[in-house]
Amino acid sequence: MGLHEHWLTVDGHRYEVAALTPPGVMADAPVLVFLHEGLGCVALWRDFPARLAARTGLPAFLYSRLGYGRSDPGARPLPLDYHTPEALAVLPAILRTAGIARPILIGHSDGGTIALLNAAAHITPPPLAIVTLAAHVFNEEITIAGIERTKEAFATAGLRDRLRRYHGENVDGAFHGWCDAWLDPAFRDWNIEAALPAIACPVLVMQGEADPYGSPRQVAAICAGAAGHAEPALLPGLGHAPHLEAPEEVARRIADFLARQRVIGAR
């Protein structure tokens, strides 16, 4: 069961996308939609979408945002509210173009923030559930310190070369779009907690306890703010990418959550 990679044109822009459909899936089944982090893309999810599709029996859909992976370049610099247009305009347009009417949003870091904002806006198609992996709803000192270390690694420690394998000519725009926004002094007070009470769908809030980019305060804020069922999952010994560090455990937890919330049938 492998990913089928192709292109999707939305509003005149070409997006790198990938899809996977397990055998025997019903035509109206929910779809796992993967939203990548600030330095991510389709390829950097590695085999986790296939693992979760196998666990849940659901199709998976991934795309790289503009300026990431092999998607068309995006406008840079990013606006400081860049999560909001992605959540309210880009993501709904991609889902409609792809024919996805019943999404389950799986968002890593920035992707988790985008998922939360999308659910809060009640835009068609609405998510049946959300899973966040290391999402942020406000900026904090641990985040700034982590990004400053990553900026140094990009300049001096070979991180640019490693990221170039995935982003190609997009690499500098991808990195600086994310890094420069988060380190902008005007971004220090960024906070989306006011949007959380509008979220009615179930939310699984996952984060590694050793995440160098965020504290457990992020998990607590999401769970306290969301109006619907919000379940915390702090994972001991894991960092910013728990789905890559412990993929089987994370896939199992997500599948169990979706079954408990009756978003999918028990397996």
C-alpha cells in the first residue's frame, strides 16, 4: 500500500500531493488529511501516513503548501498571520478540489495550528476530528530559543543541505518564511487561544514531553479552550516529531482515539 504522488492545481497554483487508499474502502469514507510543519512537506511525513491508514482502514491525503517540497513557490515573506489564510482559504479550496468532503485533520506543528483554526471557522468541508502533533496556539520563550538554534544550524551545520533534498529550489523560502516570521519581534505576542472555543469536533492533542519548541502549556491551553472533547496526550521521552520518533505508538493512539469518539469503527 504505497502513496500515489501527483499534482493538484488550485487557484492557478500547482501543489505537490500524495494519496493512499487501502483496499475495500467505501467511497464516502472519511479521509486522513496530513498538514505538515513549518519546515515540512509531503516527503517529510515519511511512512507515517501509510501506517495510520493501515491502522484505521482510511484513505490518506497529503500536500505540500506553496513554497514547500515540489509545490509552486509561495509569496515571501510570509505575513505574520500566515496560519489564518492557510486555514480559512487554502485548505478548504484544496479539500474541495480534491473531492474530500469528510476530512480528519492530522496536523504537525504549524499544520496543527492550521487544523485548529480551520475547525474553529466552521468552513465547508468541516473536519470530523483533529489530531495535533506539537501544535502551537501562542508563542513562548522555548519556541523562540529552539528556532534560534535551528537558524544557526541552517547557516552553519548543514541543515540547509539536508532540507534542500526535500524542498529543492524552495529551500531558502521555506526556511526563512517560517523562521523569520516566528523570530519577528511583532510575532512575540501571537496567540490564537481566542479561536479555540469555536472548535466543536473531537481533538486529540499530542506532544512530546521533550519537545524543544513548545512546553506542555500548549497542550493545556488547547484542551482548556476547545468547546468539544479535547484529550491531552503528553508522550514521555519524545520530541517535536513524535509520529516519526515512535510511529507505531502514535498511530495506535490516534486510531484508538478516533474509534472511541466514533469517528471510525473499532478495529
